[in-house]
Amino acid sequence: MTQPLLLIAAGGTGGHMFPAQALAEAMLARGWRVKLSTDARGARYTGGFPHTTEIEQISSATFARGGALAKAAVPFRIATGVMGALLKLIRDKPAVVVGFGGYPTIPAMAAATLLRLPRMIHEQNGVLGRVNKLLASRVDAVACGTWPTDLPEGVEGVHVGNPVRGAVLERAGAGYIAPGDYPMEVLVIGGSQGARVLSDVIPPAIASLPMERLSNLRVSHQARGEDEERVRAFYAEHGIAADVQPFFQDVPRRMSEAQLIISRSGASSVADISVIGRPSILIPYAAATGDHQTANARGLVDAGAAILIPESQLSIESVTSQIAMVLDNPGGATQMANAALSVGKPEATESLVHMVETLSQKGT
């Protein structure tokens, strides 16, 4: 029997690529072939995909970057991508096409629409991204990672949660060691490429903690490449043990070992934190479309698992006080860790797999 083919289309950020990777892992384990359609930016995140995933780079573009000339060329680049995807879909005949958002999703999803192939999207955030908003009424199903999700009128969504990678599932519900008078870990992550504002504020906020607390503290800090040296130097100058890198390949391990996580509230980060179960301080990206990172954080905050600091209120003093509140209160920190677990959806990947398999059986 010929293996059914799943075509996954995903954009060039970790927020889109990590749940796509989780679905790829699960479908390959079920005997499906999996092909990933992405662009050059997305290809940077394919290292974690199973080696049997077929990866195709397509022509795409975004209106979010570049000058007037680059923006004028976007429709032509997307059209080229659609024509290329159309020919590939006619050849490959995928059983289902799943889009995870981002402009690189457009060619494959548009081609699948023209060919009337079974298709669905997964939206990670509480507010639909631009591309998924465009596609929502043109697909057979909409899976939602954050609930509630703001959907267009007439569109119904299914709350499946955000799939997490196998490396995260392996640490689901990992035992939490409450803060105390012994070595502790703080993890600072700012989206797939780090966040400059966190590199500006978090190091001095940590350095303002009492010396007896700092003597037991080790920090893992994700910083942009251009900020890496100055952040590393700051920690060193203040005698703080710190591992500073632009990208951590082992975030799940570092999360499981952390007493506290300080993070943007991207959908994948929120999902990882809730599945592993850790206290967090969440600082939503102020410029996120529709303020979707604040919506993403709401579940953890309402459950008492996370502290929310809007970027407009971010200061060294506010962060220091919130870090101290968690690290000086082991009972409260343990309650936060348990509360995070209460809103986690480690079954999200299985739920999404069920939707894919059901759609493949129904056809269009």
C-alpha cells in the first residue's frame, strides 16, 4: 500500500515551525510520508525535523520587510511560488495539506485550494495571523492552539492546543525543585531570535538581587547575536554565572532544570512552559499583531502560573521585584509550577493528528 503523503506548509519562525515539527514527528511514526514546504528563513529551523521529512524551499515573500521595491515584488514572488506549488501538488497528490501560518504557507495552501485538496490550518496564537486569517474561510478545518481564538465570523475552530516537540513531551510534568538555598537556574528566552529589550533589562534586574541569592544563581540567557557579547560581559562583570547564546538547541532541558523562566509569550514558548510546568514571568511583544502575545499569556496568568509584565511597564525595578517574589517563596513557586501543568495540553499533537487523519478519510 502506498504511504499517504502529508504536506505541511509553515513560515520562517520557531512559532510556526516547532508545532509543524511536532506534527511531522507524529505522522511519520504512523507510517505517513511527510513533506515540508517552507522558505529560506524556515529552512533554518529544519534541523530538528526527522531526517525522513522531505523538505522543499519555495518562492515566497512578506510585506513586513524591505523597501518599496521589495514590497512591490511580493505579489510576483508569491505567484511564482503558487505556480511551483501547483505543479508539485499535481505530481505528489498529498492526502492532506496543513498550514501553520506565515507567508511561506500561501503557495502550498493556495495551490491546494485550486486543486480542492483536503486542507486545514493550525493557528498557534489567540489572534489569527494575517495569512491564517486570509485562509480561515477557505479550508476544511481550523485547529486552534490558544483558546479562545479570535476567529472571523462564520468560522468555527477546534481547540487542540499547541503541539510540542518530542523533546518537550519527554520532560512533560518533570519534577519541580522549588527555590532554596542551593544552586538554582533562571532561563531567559525571547522568541526564536532573542529580544533586545530583555537583554537590556533582565541582566541588570538579576544583578539587583541580594548577593546571597546571586551566589546560588545560574542564568541561561538567549540574546541576539549583536547583543551576545555585551550581555555576556555584563553578567561576568557582576559575578553572575551565565550561559549566553543566540539560540539554545536544548531549551526543553533548560526549562526542566529551571526554577524560573522569563520569556516572551509566543505560542510555542507558552505551550512548552505549560507542558513542562514551570513558574514564569511573561513579557508580551508589544508590536505583535493584534497584541496576540498578551492573549497567549492569558491562560497561564489566569491560572496563577505566570506573572505578566506589559512591555510598556517593563523596568529593572519591576523585574527584580517579581523575580525575588518567586525565588523567595518556594511554596508559591511550587503552586505556580502546578498551575502551569493544569493548563498544559500535552495531548495537542494527538488531537491534531486525529484531525488530519479524519480529514484524509473524508476527502473534500
